[in-house]
Amino acid sequence: MGAELEDKASVLKVLGDLNRLRIIELLREGELCQCEILPVIGQSQPTVSRHLRLMEQAGILCSRRDGTRTLYRVASEDVFTLVDLVESLQT
């Protein structure tokens, strides 16, 4: 039970960042390249890369190569459900 709770806490910690939630919301429309995410988030390329890498390591995002670009998408629609549930708690 301890390891399972640690895994859950790790994912929730990754999702607990405002800019990472912004990225999740952007990805509701489908997969995007980092170059499409950068201008909307308004942070440096290394910072956005770090956010994407952390979310991918946590299993929240998946990526695939398309030539020189890396495209990101949400690994499971359940991520959107979780974010929406948090929103419903605030009403």
C-alpha cells in the first residue's frame, strides 16, 4: 500500500503545477509540438521541456517523433477526468 500511495502522490504532485495544468488543457485539442506549447505557456524552452519530461516520466503524457519534432499527447483521457473532478470540487 505504501508504494501505491507514493505513486499516486507523485502523479498528483506533477499535476499540482499551474503551467503543467495549462499544458494539459492545451492538449485537450490533441497532440502538439513543444514549439506550439512554448508561446502559450510563456516560459523558456528549457523550462517547458522540463515540464513535459516530468509529465512523461509520471505517465501523464506520451510523445512520438515526427521528423525533427516531438509531439506530445495525454496518455489517457482519464487525466482530463481527474482535472475536471478537481474543478467540480471547487463549485
